Amino acid sequence: MARWNPKKGVLDHEHSHFWRHRLVDVEEPNLMRDIFPYVEVPRIDFDHKLLPIDPAEDIFITDTTFRDGQQARPPYTVEQIETIFDYLHRLSGPNGVIRQSEFFLYTDKDRKALDACLSKGYTYPEITGWVRAVASDLQLVVDAGLKETGILTSVSDYHIFLKLKISRKEALEKYLAIVKAALEKGIRPRCHFEDVTRADIYGFCIPFALELMKLREESGIDVKIRLCDTMGFGVTYPGAALPRSVPKLVRAFIDEAGVPGHLLEWHGHNDFHKVLVNAATAWLYGCSGANGTLLGFGERTGNAPIEGLIMEYISLKGNKDGVDTTAITDAAEYFARELGYRIPPNYPFVGEDFNATRAGIHADGLVKDEEIYNIFDTRLLLRRPVSIIITDKSGVASVAYWVNNRLRLKGEQRLDKRHPGIVKIHKRIMEEYAKGRNTSISNEELEHWARRYLPEYFVSEFDKLKDRARSLAAHLVAEVVESAAIKSMDPEIQEPVLQTLLELNPFIQYVYVTDAEGRKITRNITHIVDRAKYDQAHVGEDLSDRPWFIEPMKNGKVHVTDFYTSRYTGALCITVSAPIRNDLEEIVGILGIDIRFEDLAKMEEMEKNGSSWAQ
């Protein structure tokens, strides 16, 4: 049989139904030990067949920051998800460069975040769901009012045999049943072919895809396929063989299973440093969607970074297509400022030093013309001016330029070269070279001196930690007061929850609940080493005159106190409190948490150094 290809202007060969690929139901898993020996580095084999590029007509990006990306870090709050979604909207532009964003649907917080983002009314990115291959989960999609959901459909024998403990035939039947159930509810299913780069492509994946295309034709509802390079095994080398070849994987689904390119997505991981090039290659061979996350957050080594995909998209298309590239900078600053994420200085597009150079000859080139050593106009596209490199030849004006750029001071706020602090920094630099130094001054050194001589322009680490403590405490208490146990206002039900909260968060010193009259109803929930210090605190104690009680009762909001010295332990603390509401939204009590600042600071330092908390 032959099918006319209007794009190439010739007839394409098409298998008749007699030659369609059928499921190969093996008794033992095919783990491809010649390619994946496990005790050694995986192999890359070649079949020496070369494929020409055949780009998708419509390429776009899909986002999994709130699904895969959230599995790699502490959960976002509802407010944080709202803010990040705004950045994704700006990056999407009016034409939907970021076409979709997927959300979890399982918890109350998931649904609140979903509702908050849906209420914004954005066309792009469209919000979709993600569920397991369980029919009952589909009701979550219906209840959320979503048109599409991802469904986990693992395709390698590693998952089918070793994880699910079923046969290929049973897996195929299980997956098709959930897809049919989704179609019956009018939901557009997106099957996530998990671990496709270790799967039997023609023995399982293509037969599965053929069945999905049959269901699409019968139902009239699109069925999508996400090709998940779960372990980052995909490669782009010409002549590489399946299942690792990205070009051959994409073309197999399009040419052998008849999946239109606009229904395919590529989802990769960065285990072998290939995540971005693999995604772009999928575009070039006909896969319309490339899936990623902001800053590449994702399981283990992460997913394709959205900011990198945006730059690849613009490079391949030749225009920005409405994308607001400055949102990349704003999003990165938000992650650093509000979420405490430390972006590596050399991280492309957003790292502090991504457009700076320390080599003397490069610095000389930048002084003559920044275009010589700058990738593009980073000031225009990212609001990131080129960083100047400071040496003994730089002069006071160059120091002022560096400081003003570092502090992002504009107009009348900019510091003059005669500012006493600038002069002191320049003097400190010249002292270094007077000692025989022959290298440029690092940004770290400059910032250290700037903090010393211009302290009024910097937020101290102590202040940052105080803000972090307030933010963490507020988010913590806001989630706890929503639990059914706390809402019960039954101390016997509340106390085990409070004890667990204390044990999971060692920086908490004391947890308690009062009724609406301000009387303490729970026993003393504190660490055993502090228990004796709280002898004076007792059930029935009247705490109605405390600001942490008065404020939430008055305005119904989470309240965070200033720092104070605990009268029980003598430690520097803050108290965070929140109203407890019944089903009628009436305030029936207050939950209070005292946080020990020193312990929180230790935890922050351990996280910074990659250590774990131990009491």
C-alpha cells in the first residue's frame, strides 16, 4: 500500500494490515543485557541506518514543573505555584510556545493550586492532569474540569515484569482499559510511555501505539503519546540503533504506528548530560512536543530546562513568537529569593556569572565591544548586562559600574564613582595588586568587600534567614490547620498529629492549640529535653492576651511574630499561629508553633553543605 505525502511530494510506503506489528508476549523479560549490562556503563550500539531530519510542522513546549519537577524538591505552596504559573504564562506568549502544564490532582493543596491557576483564565499554558493507570483516578480529572490527563503506562520489561509483576499482554490490556475509560468520560488521554529507551519497540511499544490510534479513530478523541526517556538513555548520534536512538524512536511511532507528530511529546532526563539536545532532536524528527521544567528540576538529574528549550525554540524558528524572555530572569530570581534555591553561578542564562569572563584577554575584548564575548544582547533579552571583570586597570568607574549592576541600581539610585564605599573597594583592589597579584578580582571577593563597605545596600544573611524562617513557619502552619484532625478540636485527636509535626521538624520547639476563648486545650507538645522547662504551661492556661492569639482571631490570617527570647527555654524564637475553622468557616481555635531560630539556622547550613539533619 502507498500513502501520498504532501510534504515530500511522493508516495510513502505503508504496511498493509497483514504486516502490522503485533504484540510479542514473552515469558521472560527482555532486559537487553548486551546494551544495559548494569554492572558496567550502558552501551551505545549502531545499525548504521541514517535518517534525514523531518521536523514537526508545529513545535511547542509542554511543562511538568508542578509534577515531575515538584518530585525533586520540597513541595511548592499554593501561592508559589500561582506565581510560577504566571512566569510560564509570560514564556508561553500569545501563541502558546509553552502549550500545556500538568498538575497533580490528589491532595487538597493540589486542587487548590489547580483552581487558583485555572481562575486566571489563561489560554496558555493549558492545564492538564496526571493520574495513575487506575480507572477511579479519572474522576479526579472530571471533577477538576480538565480536558486532558497524562496516564502512566510503563512500557519496558523492567517495569512490566520487575515492577508491575505482570506480562506484556496483561499490561497492554490494563493500559487500553484505562484509555477506554478516559475516552468514555470525554477525557483526552496522554499515555506516558515510561522507560521507552529500554523497551522492546516493535514487540510492545508500536503494537500498543497502533491500538491507541484505533481507539482515537473509533472515539473521535485525540490520544497522545509521551515518549519518556526515564533514565536518560536517549542518544542523537547518526546511525545509532533502537531503543536508544531518539530519531529512530520518533520516526517509528510516526511511520510504523501512524501517530501524527502533533500527538507526540518527548520527555527526557539528564542522567547522561543529553536532556536538552535529545528534546531538540525529537523536534527535528517530527515530534511536536518537548517536555521540560523551569531550571530543569526533575527526578534525579532533572528534566529538560524550560529556559533552554525556549532558546532552542527561538533558534530553530528564527523569531521569539511572542515569548517574553525576560520572564526567565524573573523566574530564576524568584526561585533564588523566595524558595532559597542556589543557582550555580555558571548555569546558562540565569547563573550569576553566565555572561561574565575572568580571562584577561576576554575582558579586554568586552571593554572594546561586548559582542565579541557575549552570546547575544543579554541586557535586552534577559535584562542581564554583561558583567565587567575587575583588575588593577579597571579604575574607580569600573568598580562603580560593577556595584550598580550587582545591586541593579537605576537612575538617581546609582552610586557615583566618588561614593566613599566605592573608593574604599577600589583601594582594597589596588592593595591586592600591590602585593603582586596577577589575576582578576572574583565576583565573590567584590561582593564581600561591597558588603563590608556598603552594608546599607545588602540584606544580611541573618535577615535572609529571618525571612526564610517566617516564610517556612507560615507555610507550615497554613497546611497543618487544614487537616481534619486539627479541625476536630478534640485534643486526643490533635495531639498525635502535633507530635508527628514536632518530630518531622526538629526546629519546632513547642506546639499547642487554644480554643476560641484563648484557653490552651492540648498538653505540652515539645522535645523531651525541654519538657521540664514547660512545667508552668498547662491545659486550661489563659493565653487570650497574646498577640499570636489576638491577631488571627481578629483578621483570620496566619500571624508571624517578631523574634523574641523564649521565657521557657531562653532560646531565640518566633511564633507562628493560624486560625482553626470548622465546616462553616467559623474560627473555633488557634494553632501556635514556636520555632527555635538557632536550630533552623543549623538546618539551613546543613542543607547548604549537603548534610542531613541529625539531633
